[in-house]
Amino acid sequence: MKAAENDINSDPSILGGRILSITMHDSNFSSFLGVIGALRFMETDKVAIIGPQHAVMAHVLSHLVNELHVPLLSFTALDPSLSPLQYPFFVQTAPSDEFQMIAIAEIVSYFGWAEIIAVFSDDDQSRNGIITLGDKLAQRHCRISYKAALPPDQKAKRSDVLRELVRVQMMESRVIVLHTFSKTGLLVFEVAKSLGMTEKGYVWIASTWLSTVLDSLSPLKSETANTIRGALTLRPHTPDSKRKRDFLSRWNRLSNGSIGFNPYGLYAYDTVWMVAHAVKLLLDQGGTITFSNDTRLNGLEGRTLNLSALNVFDGGKQLLKNILETNMTGLTGPVQFNQDRSLINPSYDIINVVETGYRQIGYWSNYSSLSIVQPETLYSKKANRSSSNQQLDSVVWPGGETTKPRGWVFPNNGRELRIGVPRRVSYRDFVFLVNGTVQGYCIDVFLAAIRFLPYAVPYRFIPFGDGRSNPSYHELVSQINSGVFDGVVGDINIVTDRTKIVDFTLPYIESGLVVVAPVKKISSSAWSFSRPFTPLMWSVTTTFFLIVGAVVWILEHRINDEFRGPPKQQIVTILWFSFSTMFFAHRENTVSMLGRLVLIIWLFVVMIINSSYIASLTSILTVQQLSSPIKGIDTLISSNEPIGFQVGSFAQDYLIEERHIPKSRLVPLGSPEEYALALERRTVAAVIDERPYVDLFLSHNCEFSIIGQEFTKSGWGFAFPRGSPLAIDMSTAILALSENGELQKIHDQWLSKRPCSSESSEADSEQLDLQSFWGLFLICGIACILALLLYFWLMFRQFSQHHPEEPDPTGPGSCRSARLQTFLSFFDGKVEKSKSSSNRKRKSVFSVGYDKEDESTYTSGRIEGDISLERQNGDTCPIK
């Protein structure tokens, strides 16, 4: 700051020959002395105050400068909660800790850790920084699992640190973020080293305080260097420039190498220049450096404190405006403020402490996030903050490990997990206990998933239940929240209430509630062909056949000869035309436009009806049909009959709370045998249970069946405490088991039991017998017999009329033989239809000759009946 003062005063062009004077006050980390020093500054009419060093003082002094209109600039009090709306005259001239917390959150997310532990000094700046960190982690689906608060920097003792770190050591997370100041920070590392917390498996991320120690006190003492080895820390990034290098050389000459230089010294230098430029601009704008009394302080004269000497800076508002409009290039690079009064392009170097000192592994910037390329190089390119674009160099972690730590261990410093398993008395294929050994489908899935994890998991199974009835699964899962179990393995259904207290893995088997009820097999009958349509559908379809036939006759009969004739014949034509359209076999042509329109629409309807009928009939004849008075959950609820459920299942709570079924209707059942007995005796109308149990039950009880569809969708998973990383890793393992087919093999081993009579039922469904079709054959046979009887009756009648029986003198035997031969000849002969029998007008063309001599006409051949000839001119003349 003194170097900046000298440089400004040595250049008359800056302040026009005026002298910038910086008065120093060291409060020695005391907030009280800081307030006193600020008041002394105000008594002597200062145009600006640079400081304070800590946010605690900044909160207090900001109220003072707000009233006296004196800008307060700080490059170290970087508390994110110091809002410009509340403290308009306070300006942060270095990147706010908000950006530092964003950088730490993105580092945590980059390495894939879900939880961290925050260790911090319990003061405004550190506390608010950790609050901000929690918010930024939550945006990346991470969280702070524990906050270890230490006394403020100058008050922290070894015993305080030891007490908190022992608690941290017993917790699950091994990623520790340390946000404090140098004295407390180094003490924390020292105690952590003594507890073995800087060895393999731990991750330490320190805020910028550690980088200032590395820059200022390098080289470190060997004891200090050993305690922080493997840690990550951030350092405010300042672009390299000739001006910066020259200043560092100048610093080394001034300090004689007694103390290193950290970036906050550069921000101090630029802050002084920022004030100088703002004052120069104020003077150039015609402003003056004047102060006026605050009338509210006049009544306080004569007191011990000389408060009346506190004056309001008349040009304070304009000077603040000029500061916020700063646009210069300083030692820290371009200096400019955004609309929210934060510096543009905040960025940090990411440093890894190693045995020989430290190495830079990348950068973070608010523009491009994590990168191994310097931020100023990326500013000219399009911003890309996608996860695939994030990159850091390799890290040497605590203990000298180069492999990324897992970031967590099992609680209580890695003791074996207590895994609760239900002690079932029914459906033991899923979980059962034999001679102290837990076995079953769910156990095999858990063991297979454990083997897929990239690390060892110590565990022991603890049965839950009295062994006389199935335990309550809600109570079993609640034991995790109570700290009795570290996890629960078994046929645990993933339901909403349970997800509120524990975390589940991905489901390893699908489940859902279904209705099981007695069913009666519907065998095929002679009239199965009528079942695709209801009686109403048959009636409406038949009616529409007749209606369409009549409509087409009305539209066609006046212009179409095929729809004309005697009434009897027209009725037959209507009936034939109507029903022949069912098979698209109608022969009558339609000539009117309206008739064709009606017919084409009707043919489309007929096609849909035919297709639907065929599909439905096929299903009826080839798929086994089962009958039950219960059609699904809705009819079961409305029936008011008793409903069975499995003891310990969530089905009871679901039916009461979600379906509003009275508890008096629910009957608890403890085993598959009780299911079958209750259903057979009609003690319950149906049983509601989860699909895996029901499939196992139906494999031995074929007189029952699932009615309707699953009315809930869920699955079974393993339960772990909220936020447990093991739930995520186990989910990944279950997904891998599903992809490689291992999960299906375990399922087939335990649960693939072929239902009874399935082979015979499948064979029966593939073949069709006569029983399904003899009704159709009967109808067709009756129609054939009736047609033949009617035909022969009419033929005998005609034979009797044309060939009356005459007595034969040769004898009755020869008479019968001759008459039989005559009948056979009559039967075999072709009947010529009499033209006179038809009254329809026929238009025929004849060749007519004309004799000029006798002026007569003649025709060849013989024509019987009344004939009219039509001349070419349209006139007609009768001919006898």
C-alpha cells in the first residue's frame, strides 16, 4: 500500500500535484480497537478507508460509513453476506468468498464425492462462507454432512480442535474442507496429523488461507510441510505481466527476501490506485474535498467521545460512483466491476501441496470452470462449462496416493456394517434363516452386488423378528433411522413413506400390488362364435345391414334395372344385397353417386367389423378364458367383501390410506396355505399382495389367478441411511448385474417355478377341437336340409302339374317304373323361364324390313305377346 502511495505521488499527472496520504492503523485482530481506529480516521476527515481485515469489523464499520458517506474498500473482508444493498458504501476489491466456494463445490463435484465435512472458524466470514458452500454443493447434488465449528482464529486452542476432529474421524465422509485463517488452519493440520487423518483415504481442501501461507512463508518448516502434504488449496489468479514481474522484483529488494509475496498484496496495491483514480475523476468533474456536520450529532457535544467531530463527506456518493466505474489495468490484471459490484472474471489457481513444495494442477474461473488452460486464454472463446470439458492435472493425495480416494468409509472409523434382515415365516424363498446362516433370493442378490464393489465391505447379518410371524417391514426400516442397523437387506418394497427416512438402491426386482381371486375356466362351447359381440352389438349390426340395403334400394331403384321388379323380387334383392356386403360379394352395380357414397362408407364399416370379429374370436378360441365375479381392484372395493393381505406387508396401510377401505374389511393372512384356505372357504373374496409373492403362490395353486392389472408400480431395494454413498455404489452394482445377466440367473435359480398344469394348458391352447365349431356346422347343416326339403317339395309340385298320373294298362309295376324315369328326366331337365311370367319391360332390337311396293313391314321369326317397337326418333308403335 505504501508502494502504491509512493508511485501515485511521484506522478503529478495523477492528482495534479496533490498528495495522497495513507494513514495506517493496526487493530491487532481486535474488533474493538478496529472500531476505535475507524472513529479516529473519521474525526480527521478521510475521503476513504481501506480495510478492515476481517468481515466482523466490516459489518460494524459499514453502518458508520453509510452515514458519513465515506467509501470503505477491503481486499480481505470477503464475506459473501456483505450485500451492497445493505452496505452501499462497502466495496470488496478482491473476489468475494462466494466464488471461492463455487470453485470448491465444483472440485468436489469433479471428483465425484457426494458428501463433505466442513471445518471452519466460528466467525462471520468463515461461517457465511460455509453456508454459501452448502448452497453451491446442493446445486450439484452434494451436501455437507457435518459442520465442525472452531473458536475464532485467535481463540482456538488445541483441545478445541482435537475434540472436533475426533468427532470427524468417527464419521463416514473423508472429504474435509477447511475454511479458516492461517493460525487455526495450521493447528488443525497439526492435530489431524497426530490422529492419522492426513494419511491414505482422506481428502483435505483448504481455502485461500493455505496458499497465502505457502506464498508468504516458503520454504515451510519440515514439520509444517509434512502436515499439509497432499492437500488442495486455492490462490487468487493474477495474470502474468511485465509490470507484475517488475513489482515482485522490487518487493524482493524492499523485503530483502524476509517474507514472500501473495496475491492479496497485489490487490492492496490496486486498491490504493483505485481510490486515486476515483479522486482524480472527482476533481476533474469539478468536485471538491469538503465535509459538513451531521446535525444529528450536535446534541452529543460535551460527552467523552468527540462525536461532533464526525463529518459527512460531501463528495462521498460521487467518489463511490467513480470507484464502481473503475476501468484500469493493475497488477492483478483488468480491474472492473460488474452490475452486482463484484470484480469481473474472478478466477483461482488450484494448488496441490507435495513433498517438495506445491504444484499447480489447474485453474478455476467463473467463465469456464475447471481447466488446465489459463483463464485469460479462454475469455476470447465461447464459454463451455459442460462436465465433459472440465479437466485438472493428476493429484498427489494424502499418504502419497495418486489414485482418487473414495471419499468415505463406513461409520465409526470403518467397523463392520450391521445389516438387518427380516426373519420370515412364509415365502422363505426370498429370505430365510438356517442354522444361523441367512439365505434366499434377496441375500444372493446382495452378495453378488457386494462382490461388484471396488472395495471391501465388512458386514454381518442381524435377523429381525420373533420367528413366529412375519415382522413389520416399516419397523424394520425404521431401525436404520434409529441407528440400530446400518442397512436392511431383504424383500423391502420401495414406498414413499420409507424413502423419507432412508435411501434405497435401484430396485433389483419389479413389484406391485395385484388382486388374487378364485377363477373358473370357461371352456369352449358350440356357440363360441357369438361371444365376440354382445347381443346389442349383434342387433345393431343386423339392423344396419337392413338399413343400408334399404337406403341403397331407394337411391337406385328408379335408375337401375337391377333394383327393379315385382315387390317380392325387390325385397329379396334388398336382403341379398345387404347381407352379401358382409363378404364383399354383392353383384348388383350401383350407378348413382349417392348410392356409391353410401356403399363405400358401409363397406369400410363392414371391413372394421369383420376384422374386429376375427381378432376377438381368435383370442377366445386360442387363449384360455377365466371367469371371476371380481374384475379388478375397483370391483373388489365396491363389493364390500372381506379382503386378505399378508402380515407385515405395506398393503394394509396402502388399502386404508390410499384406497380408503375400512380396516374391518381387511383380513391378515400369514402364509400361502392361509391364502388358499381363505379363498376356498370364501372367508375373503380376494387377496391383495405384491407380485413376486403372488407368482410364487400361483405356482402351486392353479385354481386361483391374478385378476386385472397391477394397480401399483414399485420394486424391491436395499435400504441404507440417508445420504449413504453405499446406496449409490450398490445401485451401480445392481445395474451391472442386470446388464451382464447375473441378476436374471439368480432369479431363475430361486423363483422360476413352472406353474402347475402349464404344459398341458399351453398344448390345449395351441390346438382347436370340434367342440368350438360344431354349432356352426349344425347351423349350416340345418340350412342345407331345409333348402333341400323346400326344393324337392316345389319340384314334386311342378312335376305333378306337368305330368299328371295316368293309369297304365300294362300293370302298376311298369307304371311306377315309367313314372320314375319320367321324374328323373324332369329332375334332370333344364327349366326355361317363361317370358310372359315377367312384367318387366325389356328393350330389344329387331331387324325390321320395309316393302316399298305394298308399303308393308315384315320381321323374321315369331314374337309372342304385346310388343312395342321404338323408332329411332323415339316414337313407339304397337305390333300384334
